[in-house]
Amino acid sequence: MTYTTPDEFVTRPDLRGTFGMTSSTHWLATASAQSVLERGGNAFDAAVAGAFVLHVVEPHLNGPGGDLTAIYATAEAPDAPTVLVGQGPAPAGATREHYLAEGLELVPGSGALAAAVPGAVDAWLKLLAEHGTWPLADVLAYAIGYARDGHPIVARVASTIETVADLFTEHWPTSAAQWMPGGEVPREGDLLTNPAYAAVLDELVAAGEALGPEASRESKIEEARVEWGSGHVAQAIDAFVRTPHRHSSGTDHAGVVTAADLAAFRATTEPATTIEFRGHTVAKTGAWGQGPALLQVLALLEPLDDALLDPSTADGAHTIVEAQKLAMADREAWYGPGDVPLDVLLSADYADRRRALIGERASHELRPGDVPGREPFALPTMRTEYLPPALSEAPAGVGEPTVAAPGRAPVRADAADAADATVAPTEDAPATATAPPADRLAEPFTEPTGETRGDTCHLDVVDRWGNVVSATPSGGWLQSSPTIPELGFCLGSRLQMSWLDEGTASTLAPGTRPRTTLTPTLVLKDGEPVVALGSPGGDQQDQWQLLYLLRTIVGGYTPQQAIDAPALHTTSFPGSFWPRTWEPGGVVVEDRLGDDVIDALVARGHVVTRAGGWSLGRLSSVSRDPETGVLSAAANPRGAQAYAAGR
């Protein structure tokens, strides 16, 4: 049996050149970053410029009140992939006891109680100071221009605002003032401005320039970091969150983040966690993120026949999904801010033991592994559905965030769709799911609580010198919590990935990082970076990236062929996003996978949800051939928003 041949049709070309390449989830960010390269900046200057533009042009997907994870390699040290940690910790007041006393069973999915300390801006400034070459004013000029003068919004921004319009007008009036000018929901193509955020960026530049013309570029950026953490921004956040406001629980609460929390945070860097797979080194974050789960899957798949690593076949899809379930079970049991035994979890012996659990039938259990000499953490409360007492209807469409193809949203076989979209499983007839009627295929769902399908952005840059960056900024999207009017942005909601259950690997605790889903990837070969890639998509980020790695490394696909190929993922583990439910045996597939493959998965006991033809995955990537110096880039066609550029 041979690996499936890639489709001859691709939605866009694999870009190739020798000067520099950029790919991101929005064309304005890509164009801004590429402009920096054209004007002599390096990949780090370009990435930071593009990232601040993403704050402005994808406000429904990320913001300055959110977080960031990146992996990069420099031309000077190409064999040392480094993780930029822009994930802020839980505030000092974010105790499990406080949340329980507020009547909560889960950390909310929206509202200031869900907010970790903002980490993205400080992390980007750190990267610029240490590896960039441009002054801060020049890097931020792109974002300041779009925020002050406006930019034409994409359809997804308008539709997201529309879904939360009632929430904004009834409970979050400061958000209505910013995102609904004149009290009206903006339409696709309307110019949207954010003068308050432009002023914040001006303040950061001014703080550095106040040091005088003799001060170094680095010292000016450092002064901007101090201003961010201890100045106007921190004070405004502190004052604003003291007023109770509506959370996704349907109840009102004040936030706990303080100016002192912001002042205490500094982004850091650390060596990447790596594993060898088919002659390549794959680099990820540590186990404070979900990245090592991808490495565990690669260890499980490494010795198998190529045919079992083909996502486009029934055998391959089944094997890949079952391997993902095992790795994600370990994520729930072991990953978090503490001492995670990655030396064991990534070892060949452990992979051999776990691989033996992959059978011919789909598992509907959460099966974490044992680590010799270590007491296992408690598993979280497992819920297939959840209804907060303050809500009269069960939320639908929440969980893993993603972006659908135009006109069709991904659907899941959850409680809200069960009546008309699922068939109860029996011993002889496993459950299946199909899309609901067209009139139910709306844009991001919302209850009147602020909980919607949020999402994430991604950005990859490689320059002619060999510097390469893969970055996934997220959080602080406009529906996360009320907009702080003096700042033009809101806080993130990353704390929803911490449990209030006692004794789990990721139980909420002050000062600890919530286990993030942000998981960019860097791939090296013979000590040189060759691919930077990533994707938005919450719990699906690494699942979709795995398909790319298998198809390019094992199947010989080009990057664009791999991005275009049909995708799938499993939901058979507790979701990282409120309300933290799971679907035993759940698999979501693009219809293009084919009826034969989908039917075969159903026959093996998978609970399959069809999500449309072009609905899963938002991958982007840049590549570099160290021998020839040829650079390349590819971008996702789904959602008609991502773009690659280069020459």
C-alpha cells in the first residue's frame, strides 16, 4: 500500500524565493511583515511588526491583553531552537478558593476572572530588543496607522461582533462603544478605528524616546516594557476590573488581576523541547503548553509503516486518531506548571508500551499512562455536557475554537445538536453525526454571556540570513471580556484552561501559568531550521500540524499540498476551553476525506462529525533549504483570509 498521492490542484502556489518569506492568518499582517524585510529589517523586526498589526486587524482572534508563544532560531545559532514564553501567570488573587466562593465550578470562559496576566506585548518587546534591529517606533508604525486611521474589517470581525451585540449593549457598554460605532454592528469592508490602542502604542514609543537621542535602541525598548507593566496600562486594567460584569457563567463578578501582577511579569525564553522523527528534529514548548503531546504522537508513530501514517486512508486516519487520544490523555494527566516527567513521556520505551494500546476499534476511554516512581495526578471531572446553574439553555458551539469556510461552520455532536444530528450508539451501530440544517449554520455561536468561538492567530517569518520565527499570538479577543475604554482592548481568558478540581496537573493556583494550547512548531534537519509552521485552533492546533508533518516528511507533499489536503481531528479528551466537555470517541472530519474513509471510521466505532469540505485547520508555514538558500511559504485557503508573501 502506497501513501496517498497529493491532489494536483492546489488553492495557491508554493511561493519560492531567496530574499524573505512571510505567512500569517491575515494579509495585512503578512504585507506589513514583508514590508519590514524589504526595508532591511530581519525576521524578528518583521514578526513583531506583523504581530502588532494582528492585534488591530484580527481583534476577534487576539489582542494586546492576551498571550503569545513563539519558537525561533537565529542565524548565529541555528541549531538552538528557543521558545519565547509570552504566557502570563494566574494573578496573585486567582485562588481556587476564591472562585469556588464565587459559586463557580469551572473557571469562566469569558470575563475578567478568566484573565491571566497579559503576556503578549512584553514578550514581543523582549524579542525585538534581543534579536531585532529596528527602533520601536518604526516597528509599531504599521499597527499605529491601522488603529488610528482605520482598516477595512473582514467578514468574520463583523459577524463576531454581531453575535455578541446584545451582550455588549446589555452588559458590556464599553465594548459596544468601541466595536459598534454609532450603536450599529459594522459590516464587512467598513473602516474600523481604535484610537485608544493607537495612543497606548504611542505611549510605549514615547517612554523610550524620553531617554534621549543618545540612549540605545535596546534601552528604549526596555523602557517601553517598564511603561507597559507599571504605567498607564497597568493602572487602567487594575481600576477597570474592580467593577463586576457578566461572565460566561451567566453571573457577574469582579476580576482579580492587579497592577502589581502586571509589574511582576517578565517574558522569558527557554530551550525548546525536541524529538527526532524520520531524520528531522521537531521543536515544541515545554509541558506548560500542549506542544509535547505532538512529540508523543510522533514517538508513537515513528516505527510504523508509512501506510499507517497516511491521514487520507482509513487505516492511517484510525491509527493517527488513536495515537492522538493517548497523547492527549497524558496531557490531561501530566501536563501543567509543575515538574512534568517529559524524560519518561517522550522515551522510546514509554512509546512502545503505549503503542500497544492502539487496537482495531476506536477507544472511548481516557487512558493516561503510568510513570514509574510518580504518583499520578487526579483526573479532572469528566463531563460530556455542562449547564451552569445561571443559564437556562445549554451552550452550543463552544469548546475548540476554529474558523470555518465561508458559509459553513464546523459542527460537533454535542448536546445541543443531539436531537437531530446524532444517532445513539449501540453495540452494532456506533454513533455518527452529520451537519445540521443550513439555517443553523451560523457564524460563531454565543449565549448572552460573552462565550463565543474565540480563536487565535499565527505568523511565520524567515529572512535571507537564516533567522526564522514561528509565533502563535492569542487571547484578549474582543469577546473575552469588557473593553477597557482608555486602552481600546480587553483582557484574555487563558485561565479557563485551569481546573478548579483539586489535585489535577493543571489546577488553578496563583502565580502559575495555565496550560496553554498555543503551540507553534519549528522543524530542523542536520542542525538547521527548515520549517516554521503553526495553526490557530485550540486543542486542534497540533492535531492539524501533525497532518502537515506526516504529509510533508513521510508523504513527500509540498507545504501547500499538505495545507490544502483534507483534515481531521479527535475530540475524545476534555477540551481546554469552557465548558471543558469531551466527546468519547469523537472525530471531526472534512467531507473531502471521502465517504469510504469516513464510513470505515464509523465502522470502527468512531463518533464521526462531518464538518464540510473546507473547514478544519488554518495552517501557515515558511521553509528554508540550507543547502541552496531557497525559501518558501504557504498559507491556508480556509476562511479566505490567510496570506503568504515573499520573493
